[in-house]
Amino acid sequence: MHLWIFTFLIIAAVLFVFKLSYVLCTAVVLPATHGALYVSTSRVRISAFLDAVPMKAGQLLVDIGCGDGRVLRQVGRRYGVRTVGYELNLLAYVKAKLLCFGRKNIQIKLGNFWHADLSEADVVFCYLFPDVMRDLGGKLKSDLKPGAVVVSCNFDLPGFIPERILRPGNSLHNDPIYIYHF
Ligand SMILES: C[S@@+](CC[C@H](N)C(=O)[O-])C[C@H]1O[C@@H](n2cnc3c(N)ncnc32)[C@H](O)[C@@H]1O
């Protein structure tokens, strides 16, 4: 067999296994994530909310459903603050652990954020789906300290009035980003 055919088959097999594990890992946690799939927020959108929500040394940002940890890395690079991510999807969790390896200010936890105590968070970031947002306000209200900021990509928190709604102004990444002060 020609080397290039062999290389093509190997690449196709690796991609297939990767896609299959994405589907399996997503399907297994679907009842708990209520449809919030593992999709990453674009860097443009992360930059937009970081411009609007400055953080100081010693503060903590928690990403409830951190995917591959992209938000945590970008926040760490910009402000050098401590970050924690919760993730249920095993594939996303493993990717986050690998990509964040060696970064002391980032902690990735395999688990359900509904069981987490968010009382230490200064900023909570989320990119979840409407079914989750419907109930999330109650948890945030009971967990968060006064003055904490909640940033929600794409979907609002029903029953809460956002202090700002950002539109990054980029034609591909212009969905709203809601910012709430608790
Ligand atoms: C749309 S992705 C966002 C990923 C990341 N926050 C970002 O913006 O790049 C939502 C993630 O939340 C995770 N998730 C949903 N419900 C969760 C829960 N109850 N506990 C932990 N993770 C959850 C999903 O597995 C998924 O990876």
C-alpha cells in the first residue's frame, strides 16, 4: 500500500474515533446537561466580556460547564486570577486537563456544578442552554456573595435584569453576552 494511502487511513481512523467519543461522551451526560453540548466560546467573545468585567489579583472566576477550559486559560492569561471549571463531559474534561496542564491558577473538576458551592466566586461564567438557565437563577441567588458578577453567553437568566448586554460586533460571533450583578 502506498504510504500516502496508509497515512490517509490513519488520519481518517483517528478522526472517526475522536468524533465517536464526542458523540458517546455527549450522549451519556445529556440527561444531566439538558442539551448544553460541548461547544467552545470564541476567543473574540471571551475578550469582549473580559474587557467589560475587569478582575483583580486574588479573585476567583468559575466556569460552570468549562468545556476544554478555553475561558479559564484566556482569563488566566489576561488577569492572572484563580479559575475553577466544572465539567461533566469526559472528553471535554480530559481535553481541559491536558490543555491546562502546568497552569497553577487553573483547577478543572470532573463533576456536576449543581452540586458545587459557588459562594467564593467573584465571577461566574456560563454558556449553557435555556432549559438550564430557567433554574440557574435560584442557585446563583442562594450561592453567590453580594457583588458577584455572572456572565452568560447567548442565553439570559429568566427573572433577572442584566446590567449590560454585550454584542462583540463581529458578524460571526455577535450573539448577546449578558452581564448580571448580584
Ligand atoms: C456550550 S459548552 C461551553 C464550554 C465553555 N464554557 C466555553 O464557553 O467554551 C457547555 C458545557 O457545559 C457542560 N455542562 C452542562 N451542564 C453541566 C453540569 N451540570 N455540570 C458540569 N458541566 C456541565 C457541557 O458538558 C458542556 O461542555
